[in-house]
Amino acid sequence: MSSPLRTVAATRYVTPLREGGSLPGLVEADDLGMYVVKFRGAGQGLKALVAEVVVGELARSLGLPVPELVVVDLDPDLGRAEPDHEVQSLLRASGGRNLGVDFLPGSFDFTPLVRDPGADLAARVLWLDALVLNVDRSWRNPNLLLWHRDVWLIDHGASLYFHHRFAEGWRPAASYRYDASDHVMLPVAGSVADIDAELGPKVLPALDDVLALVPDDWLDPAFDTPDRARQAYRAYFAAKVADSPRWVGEVEATRAARV
Ligand SMILES: Nc1ncnc2c1ncn2[C@@H]1O[C@H](COP(=O)(O)OP(=O)(O)O)[C@@H](O)[C@H]1O
Ligand SMILES: [Mg+2]
């Protein structure tokens, strides 16, 4: 069993980060750390927080660089003195457990134009995103940071988008198409089939520990128990790993058409 995500308490709301639509904010916590917080009361709700943990921690367990993820306990009164009305109502709606991403100070957006990431790392990122259906790694919106000369992966909240329909009784399948043509790593990536041969067999063995890191109260109450919800995510990954010749083949075809 892995240990749970570290929990910190928010002590100060510093500033909003207005790039995406979800209004993440920079928050200081009682360990004196600074975190980029994804709020439970934001538009995409708890599903985005679940996707951040499942994808971020799976990526980490497969050796990809992801900033530390923590649970940020927030007192909704923290927004009392906040002049921005939108931020104030977001904080009011976000009492309890939120997601924090360790803030990388001085980092900036990475694309292969900034520096060549290497064919191997590029292929790993492309493979991960195809596995988890992450559409947020385009040239316009790479969600990669360069920090201390290294590339870091952030912002996985839009992945696993099928879970927005769990409440409709909907079950995940392996059959969703992933369009890699806009992926920021596509022109520089090496063989995704090689990465799949290496990392594919490691997904399911890593997954139970990863899913255990998701706080119970973030999981969809449409399932009888939190563990039933975890099983639905597991079923998706099991189907996806079994179906890898198809989707890896599609990514490779997109890569061949581009290169
Ligand atoms: N851990 C981090 N360290 C430094 N900057 C970050 C970090 N996480 C996010 N940012 C900055 O905040 C922006 C928005 O965060 P992101 O996670 O991409 O959320 P969204 O795109 O949903 O608004 C990023 O594009 C990046 O510039
Ligand atoms: Mg983003």
C-alpha cells in the first residue's frame, strides 16, 4: 500500500492563475509551501481533481516527472477578505479537501521549440496522453513546464473524460479515439510502440496504489461505495491495456504521417 497524499492546510490565498477556465489559484499552506490549487468548487468539479491524482500519480509511478500532489484543506472563510467576487465565491464553494500541486517557482511553458526534450521523453508523454485521453497537451496549451532544466508534466484534469458520465450509469470502454495530430510532442517523439512494450505491462500493477490515493469524498457517489468507483477506473485501464495494439497503432500512424 502506498501512503496517502500528504495533507496541508491553506493559510493564504495569494493570486489566481487565469490561464485555463478552471481558475486555479496560488495558495500558501501551513507547511510554508506554495501550491497551485485546483478547487473542488470550480466548474469541472471533483472529476478534474480525481483525474489529476489518477493520471499524475500513475505518470509518477511510471517514471515521468510530475510535481508533488497534496491534499489542501481549505476553510471557506479564507476568501472573506478577497476583493475579487469570482474568487470569493469559488473559495466559499470549496471548503474541505482540494488538490494542491507543488508550485515550481520560475518555471515557464515548455515546447520542443524551447529545447529538444529527446525522442524518448517525448514518446513517453505522447503514450501517457493517449492512454488517459488527455487532450490538453497541444502546441497552444502544452501543460509542460521547464524548471531547473527539466521538463515537468502538469494539468491532467481534463483526462479520463468518460467519468463525467458515470452518474448516467455509463461504463468506461477502451474504444475512444485519441487524436494525436495536435500533440506538442508528436513531431519529436520516438517510437510509441517501444514505450508501450516497456510501460504497458506496468500500468495495472501500479494502479491499485494510485487509485488508493484518491480521497473517498472525491469519487462519484453514483457508485455504491468509493471502491466501486475505483473499480470502474481500473476496468477502463484494463480494457485500454488489452486494446493497446489498436490505439498505439493509431498514434504510430499519426506520427508516421507527420514525420
Ligand atoms: N506546479 C506549478 N508550478 C508553476 N506554475 C504552475 C504550476 N501548475 C500550474 N502552473 C501555471 O498555472 C497555469 C494554469 O495551471 P493548469 O494546471 O494548467 O490549470 P488550467 O489550465 O486548468 O487553468 C499553467 O499553465 C502554468 O503556467
Ligand atoms: Mg493548463
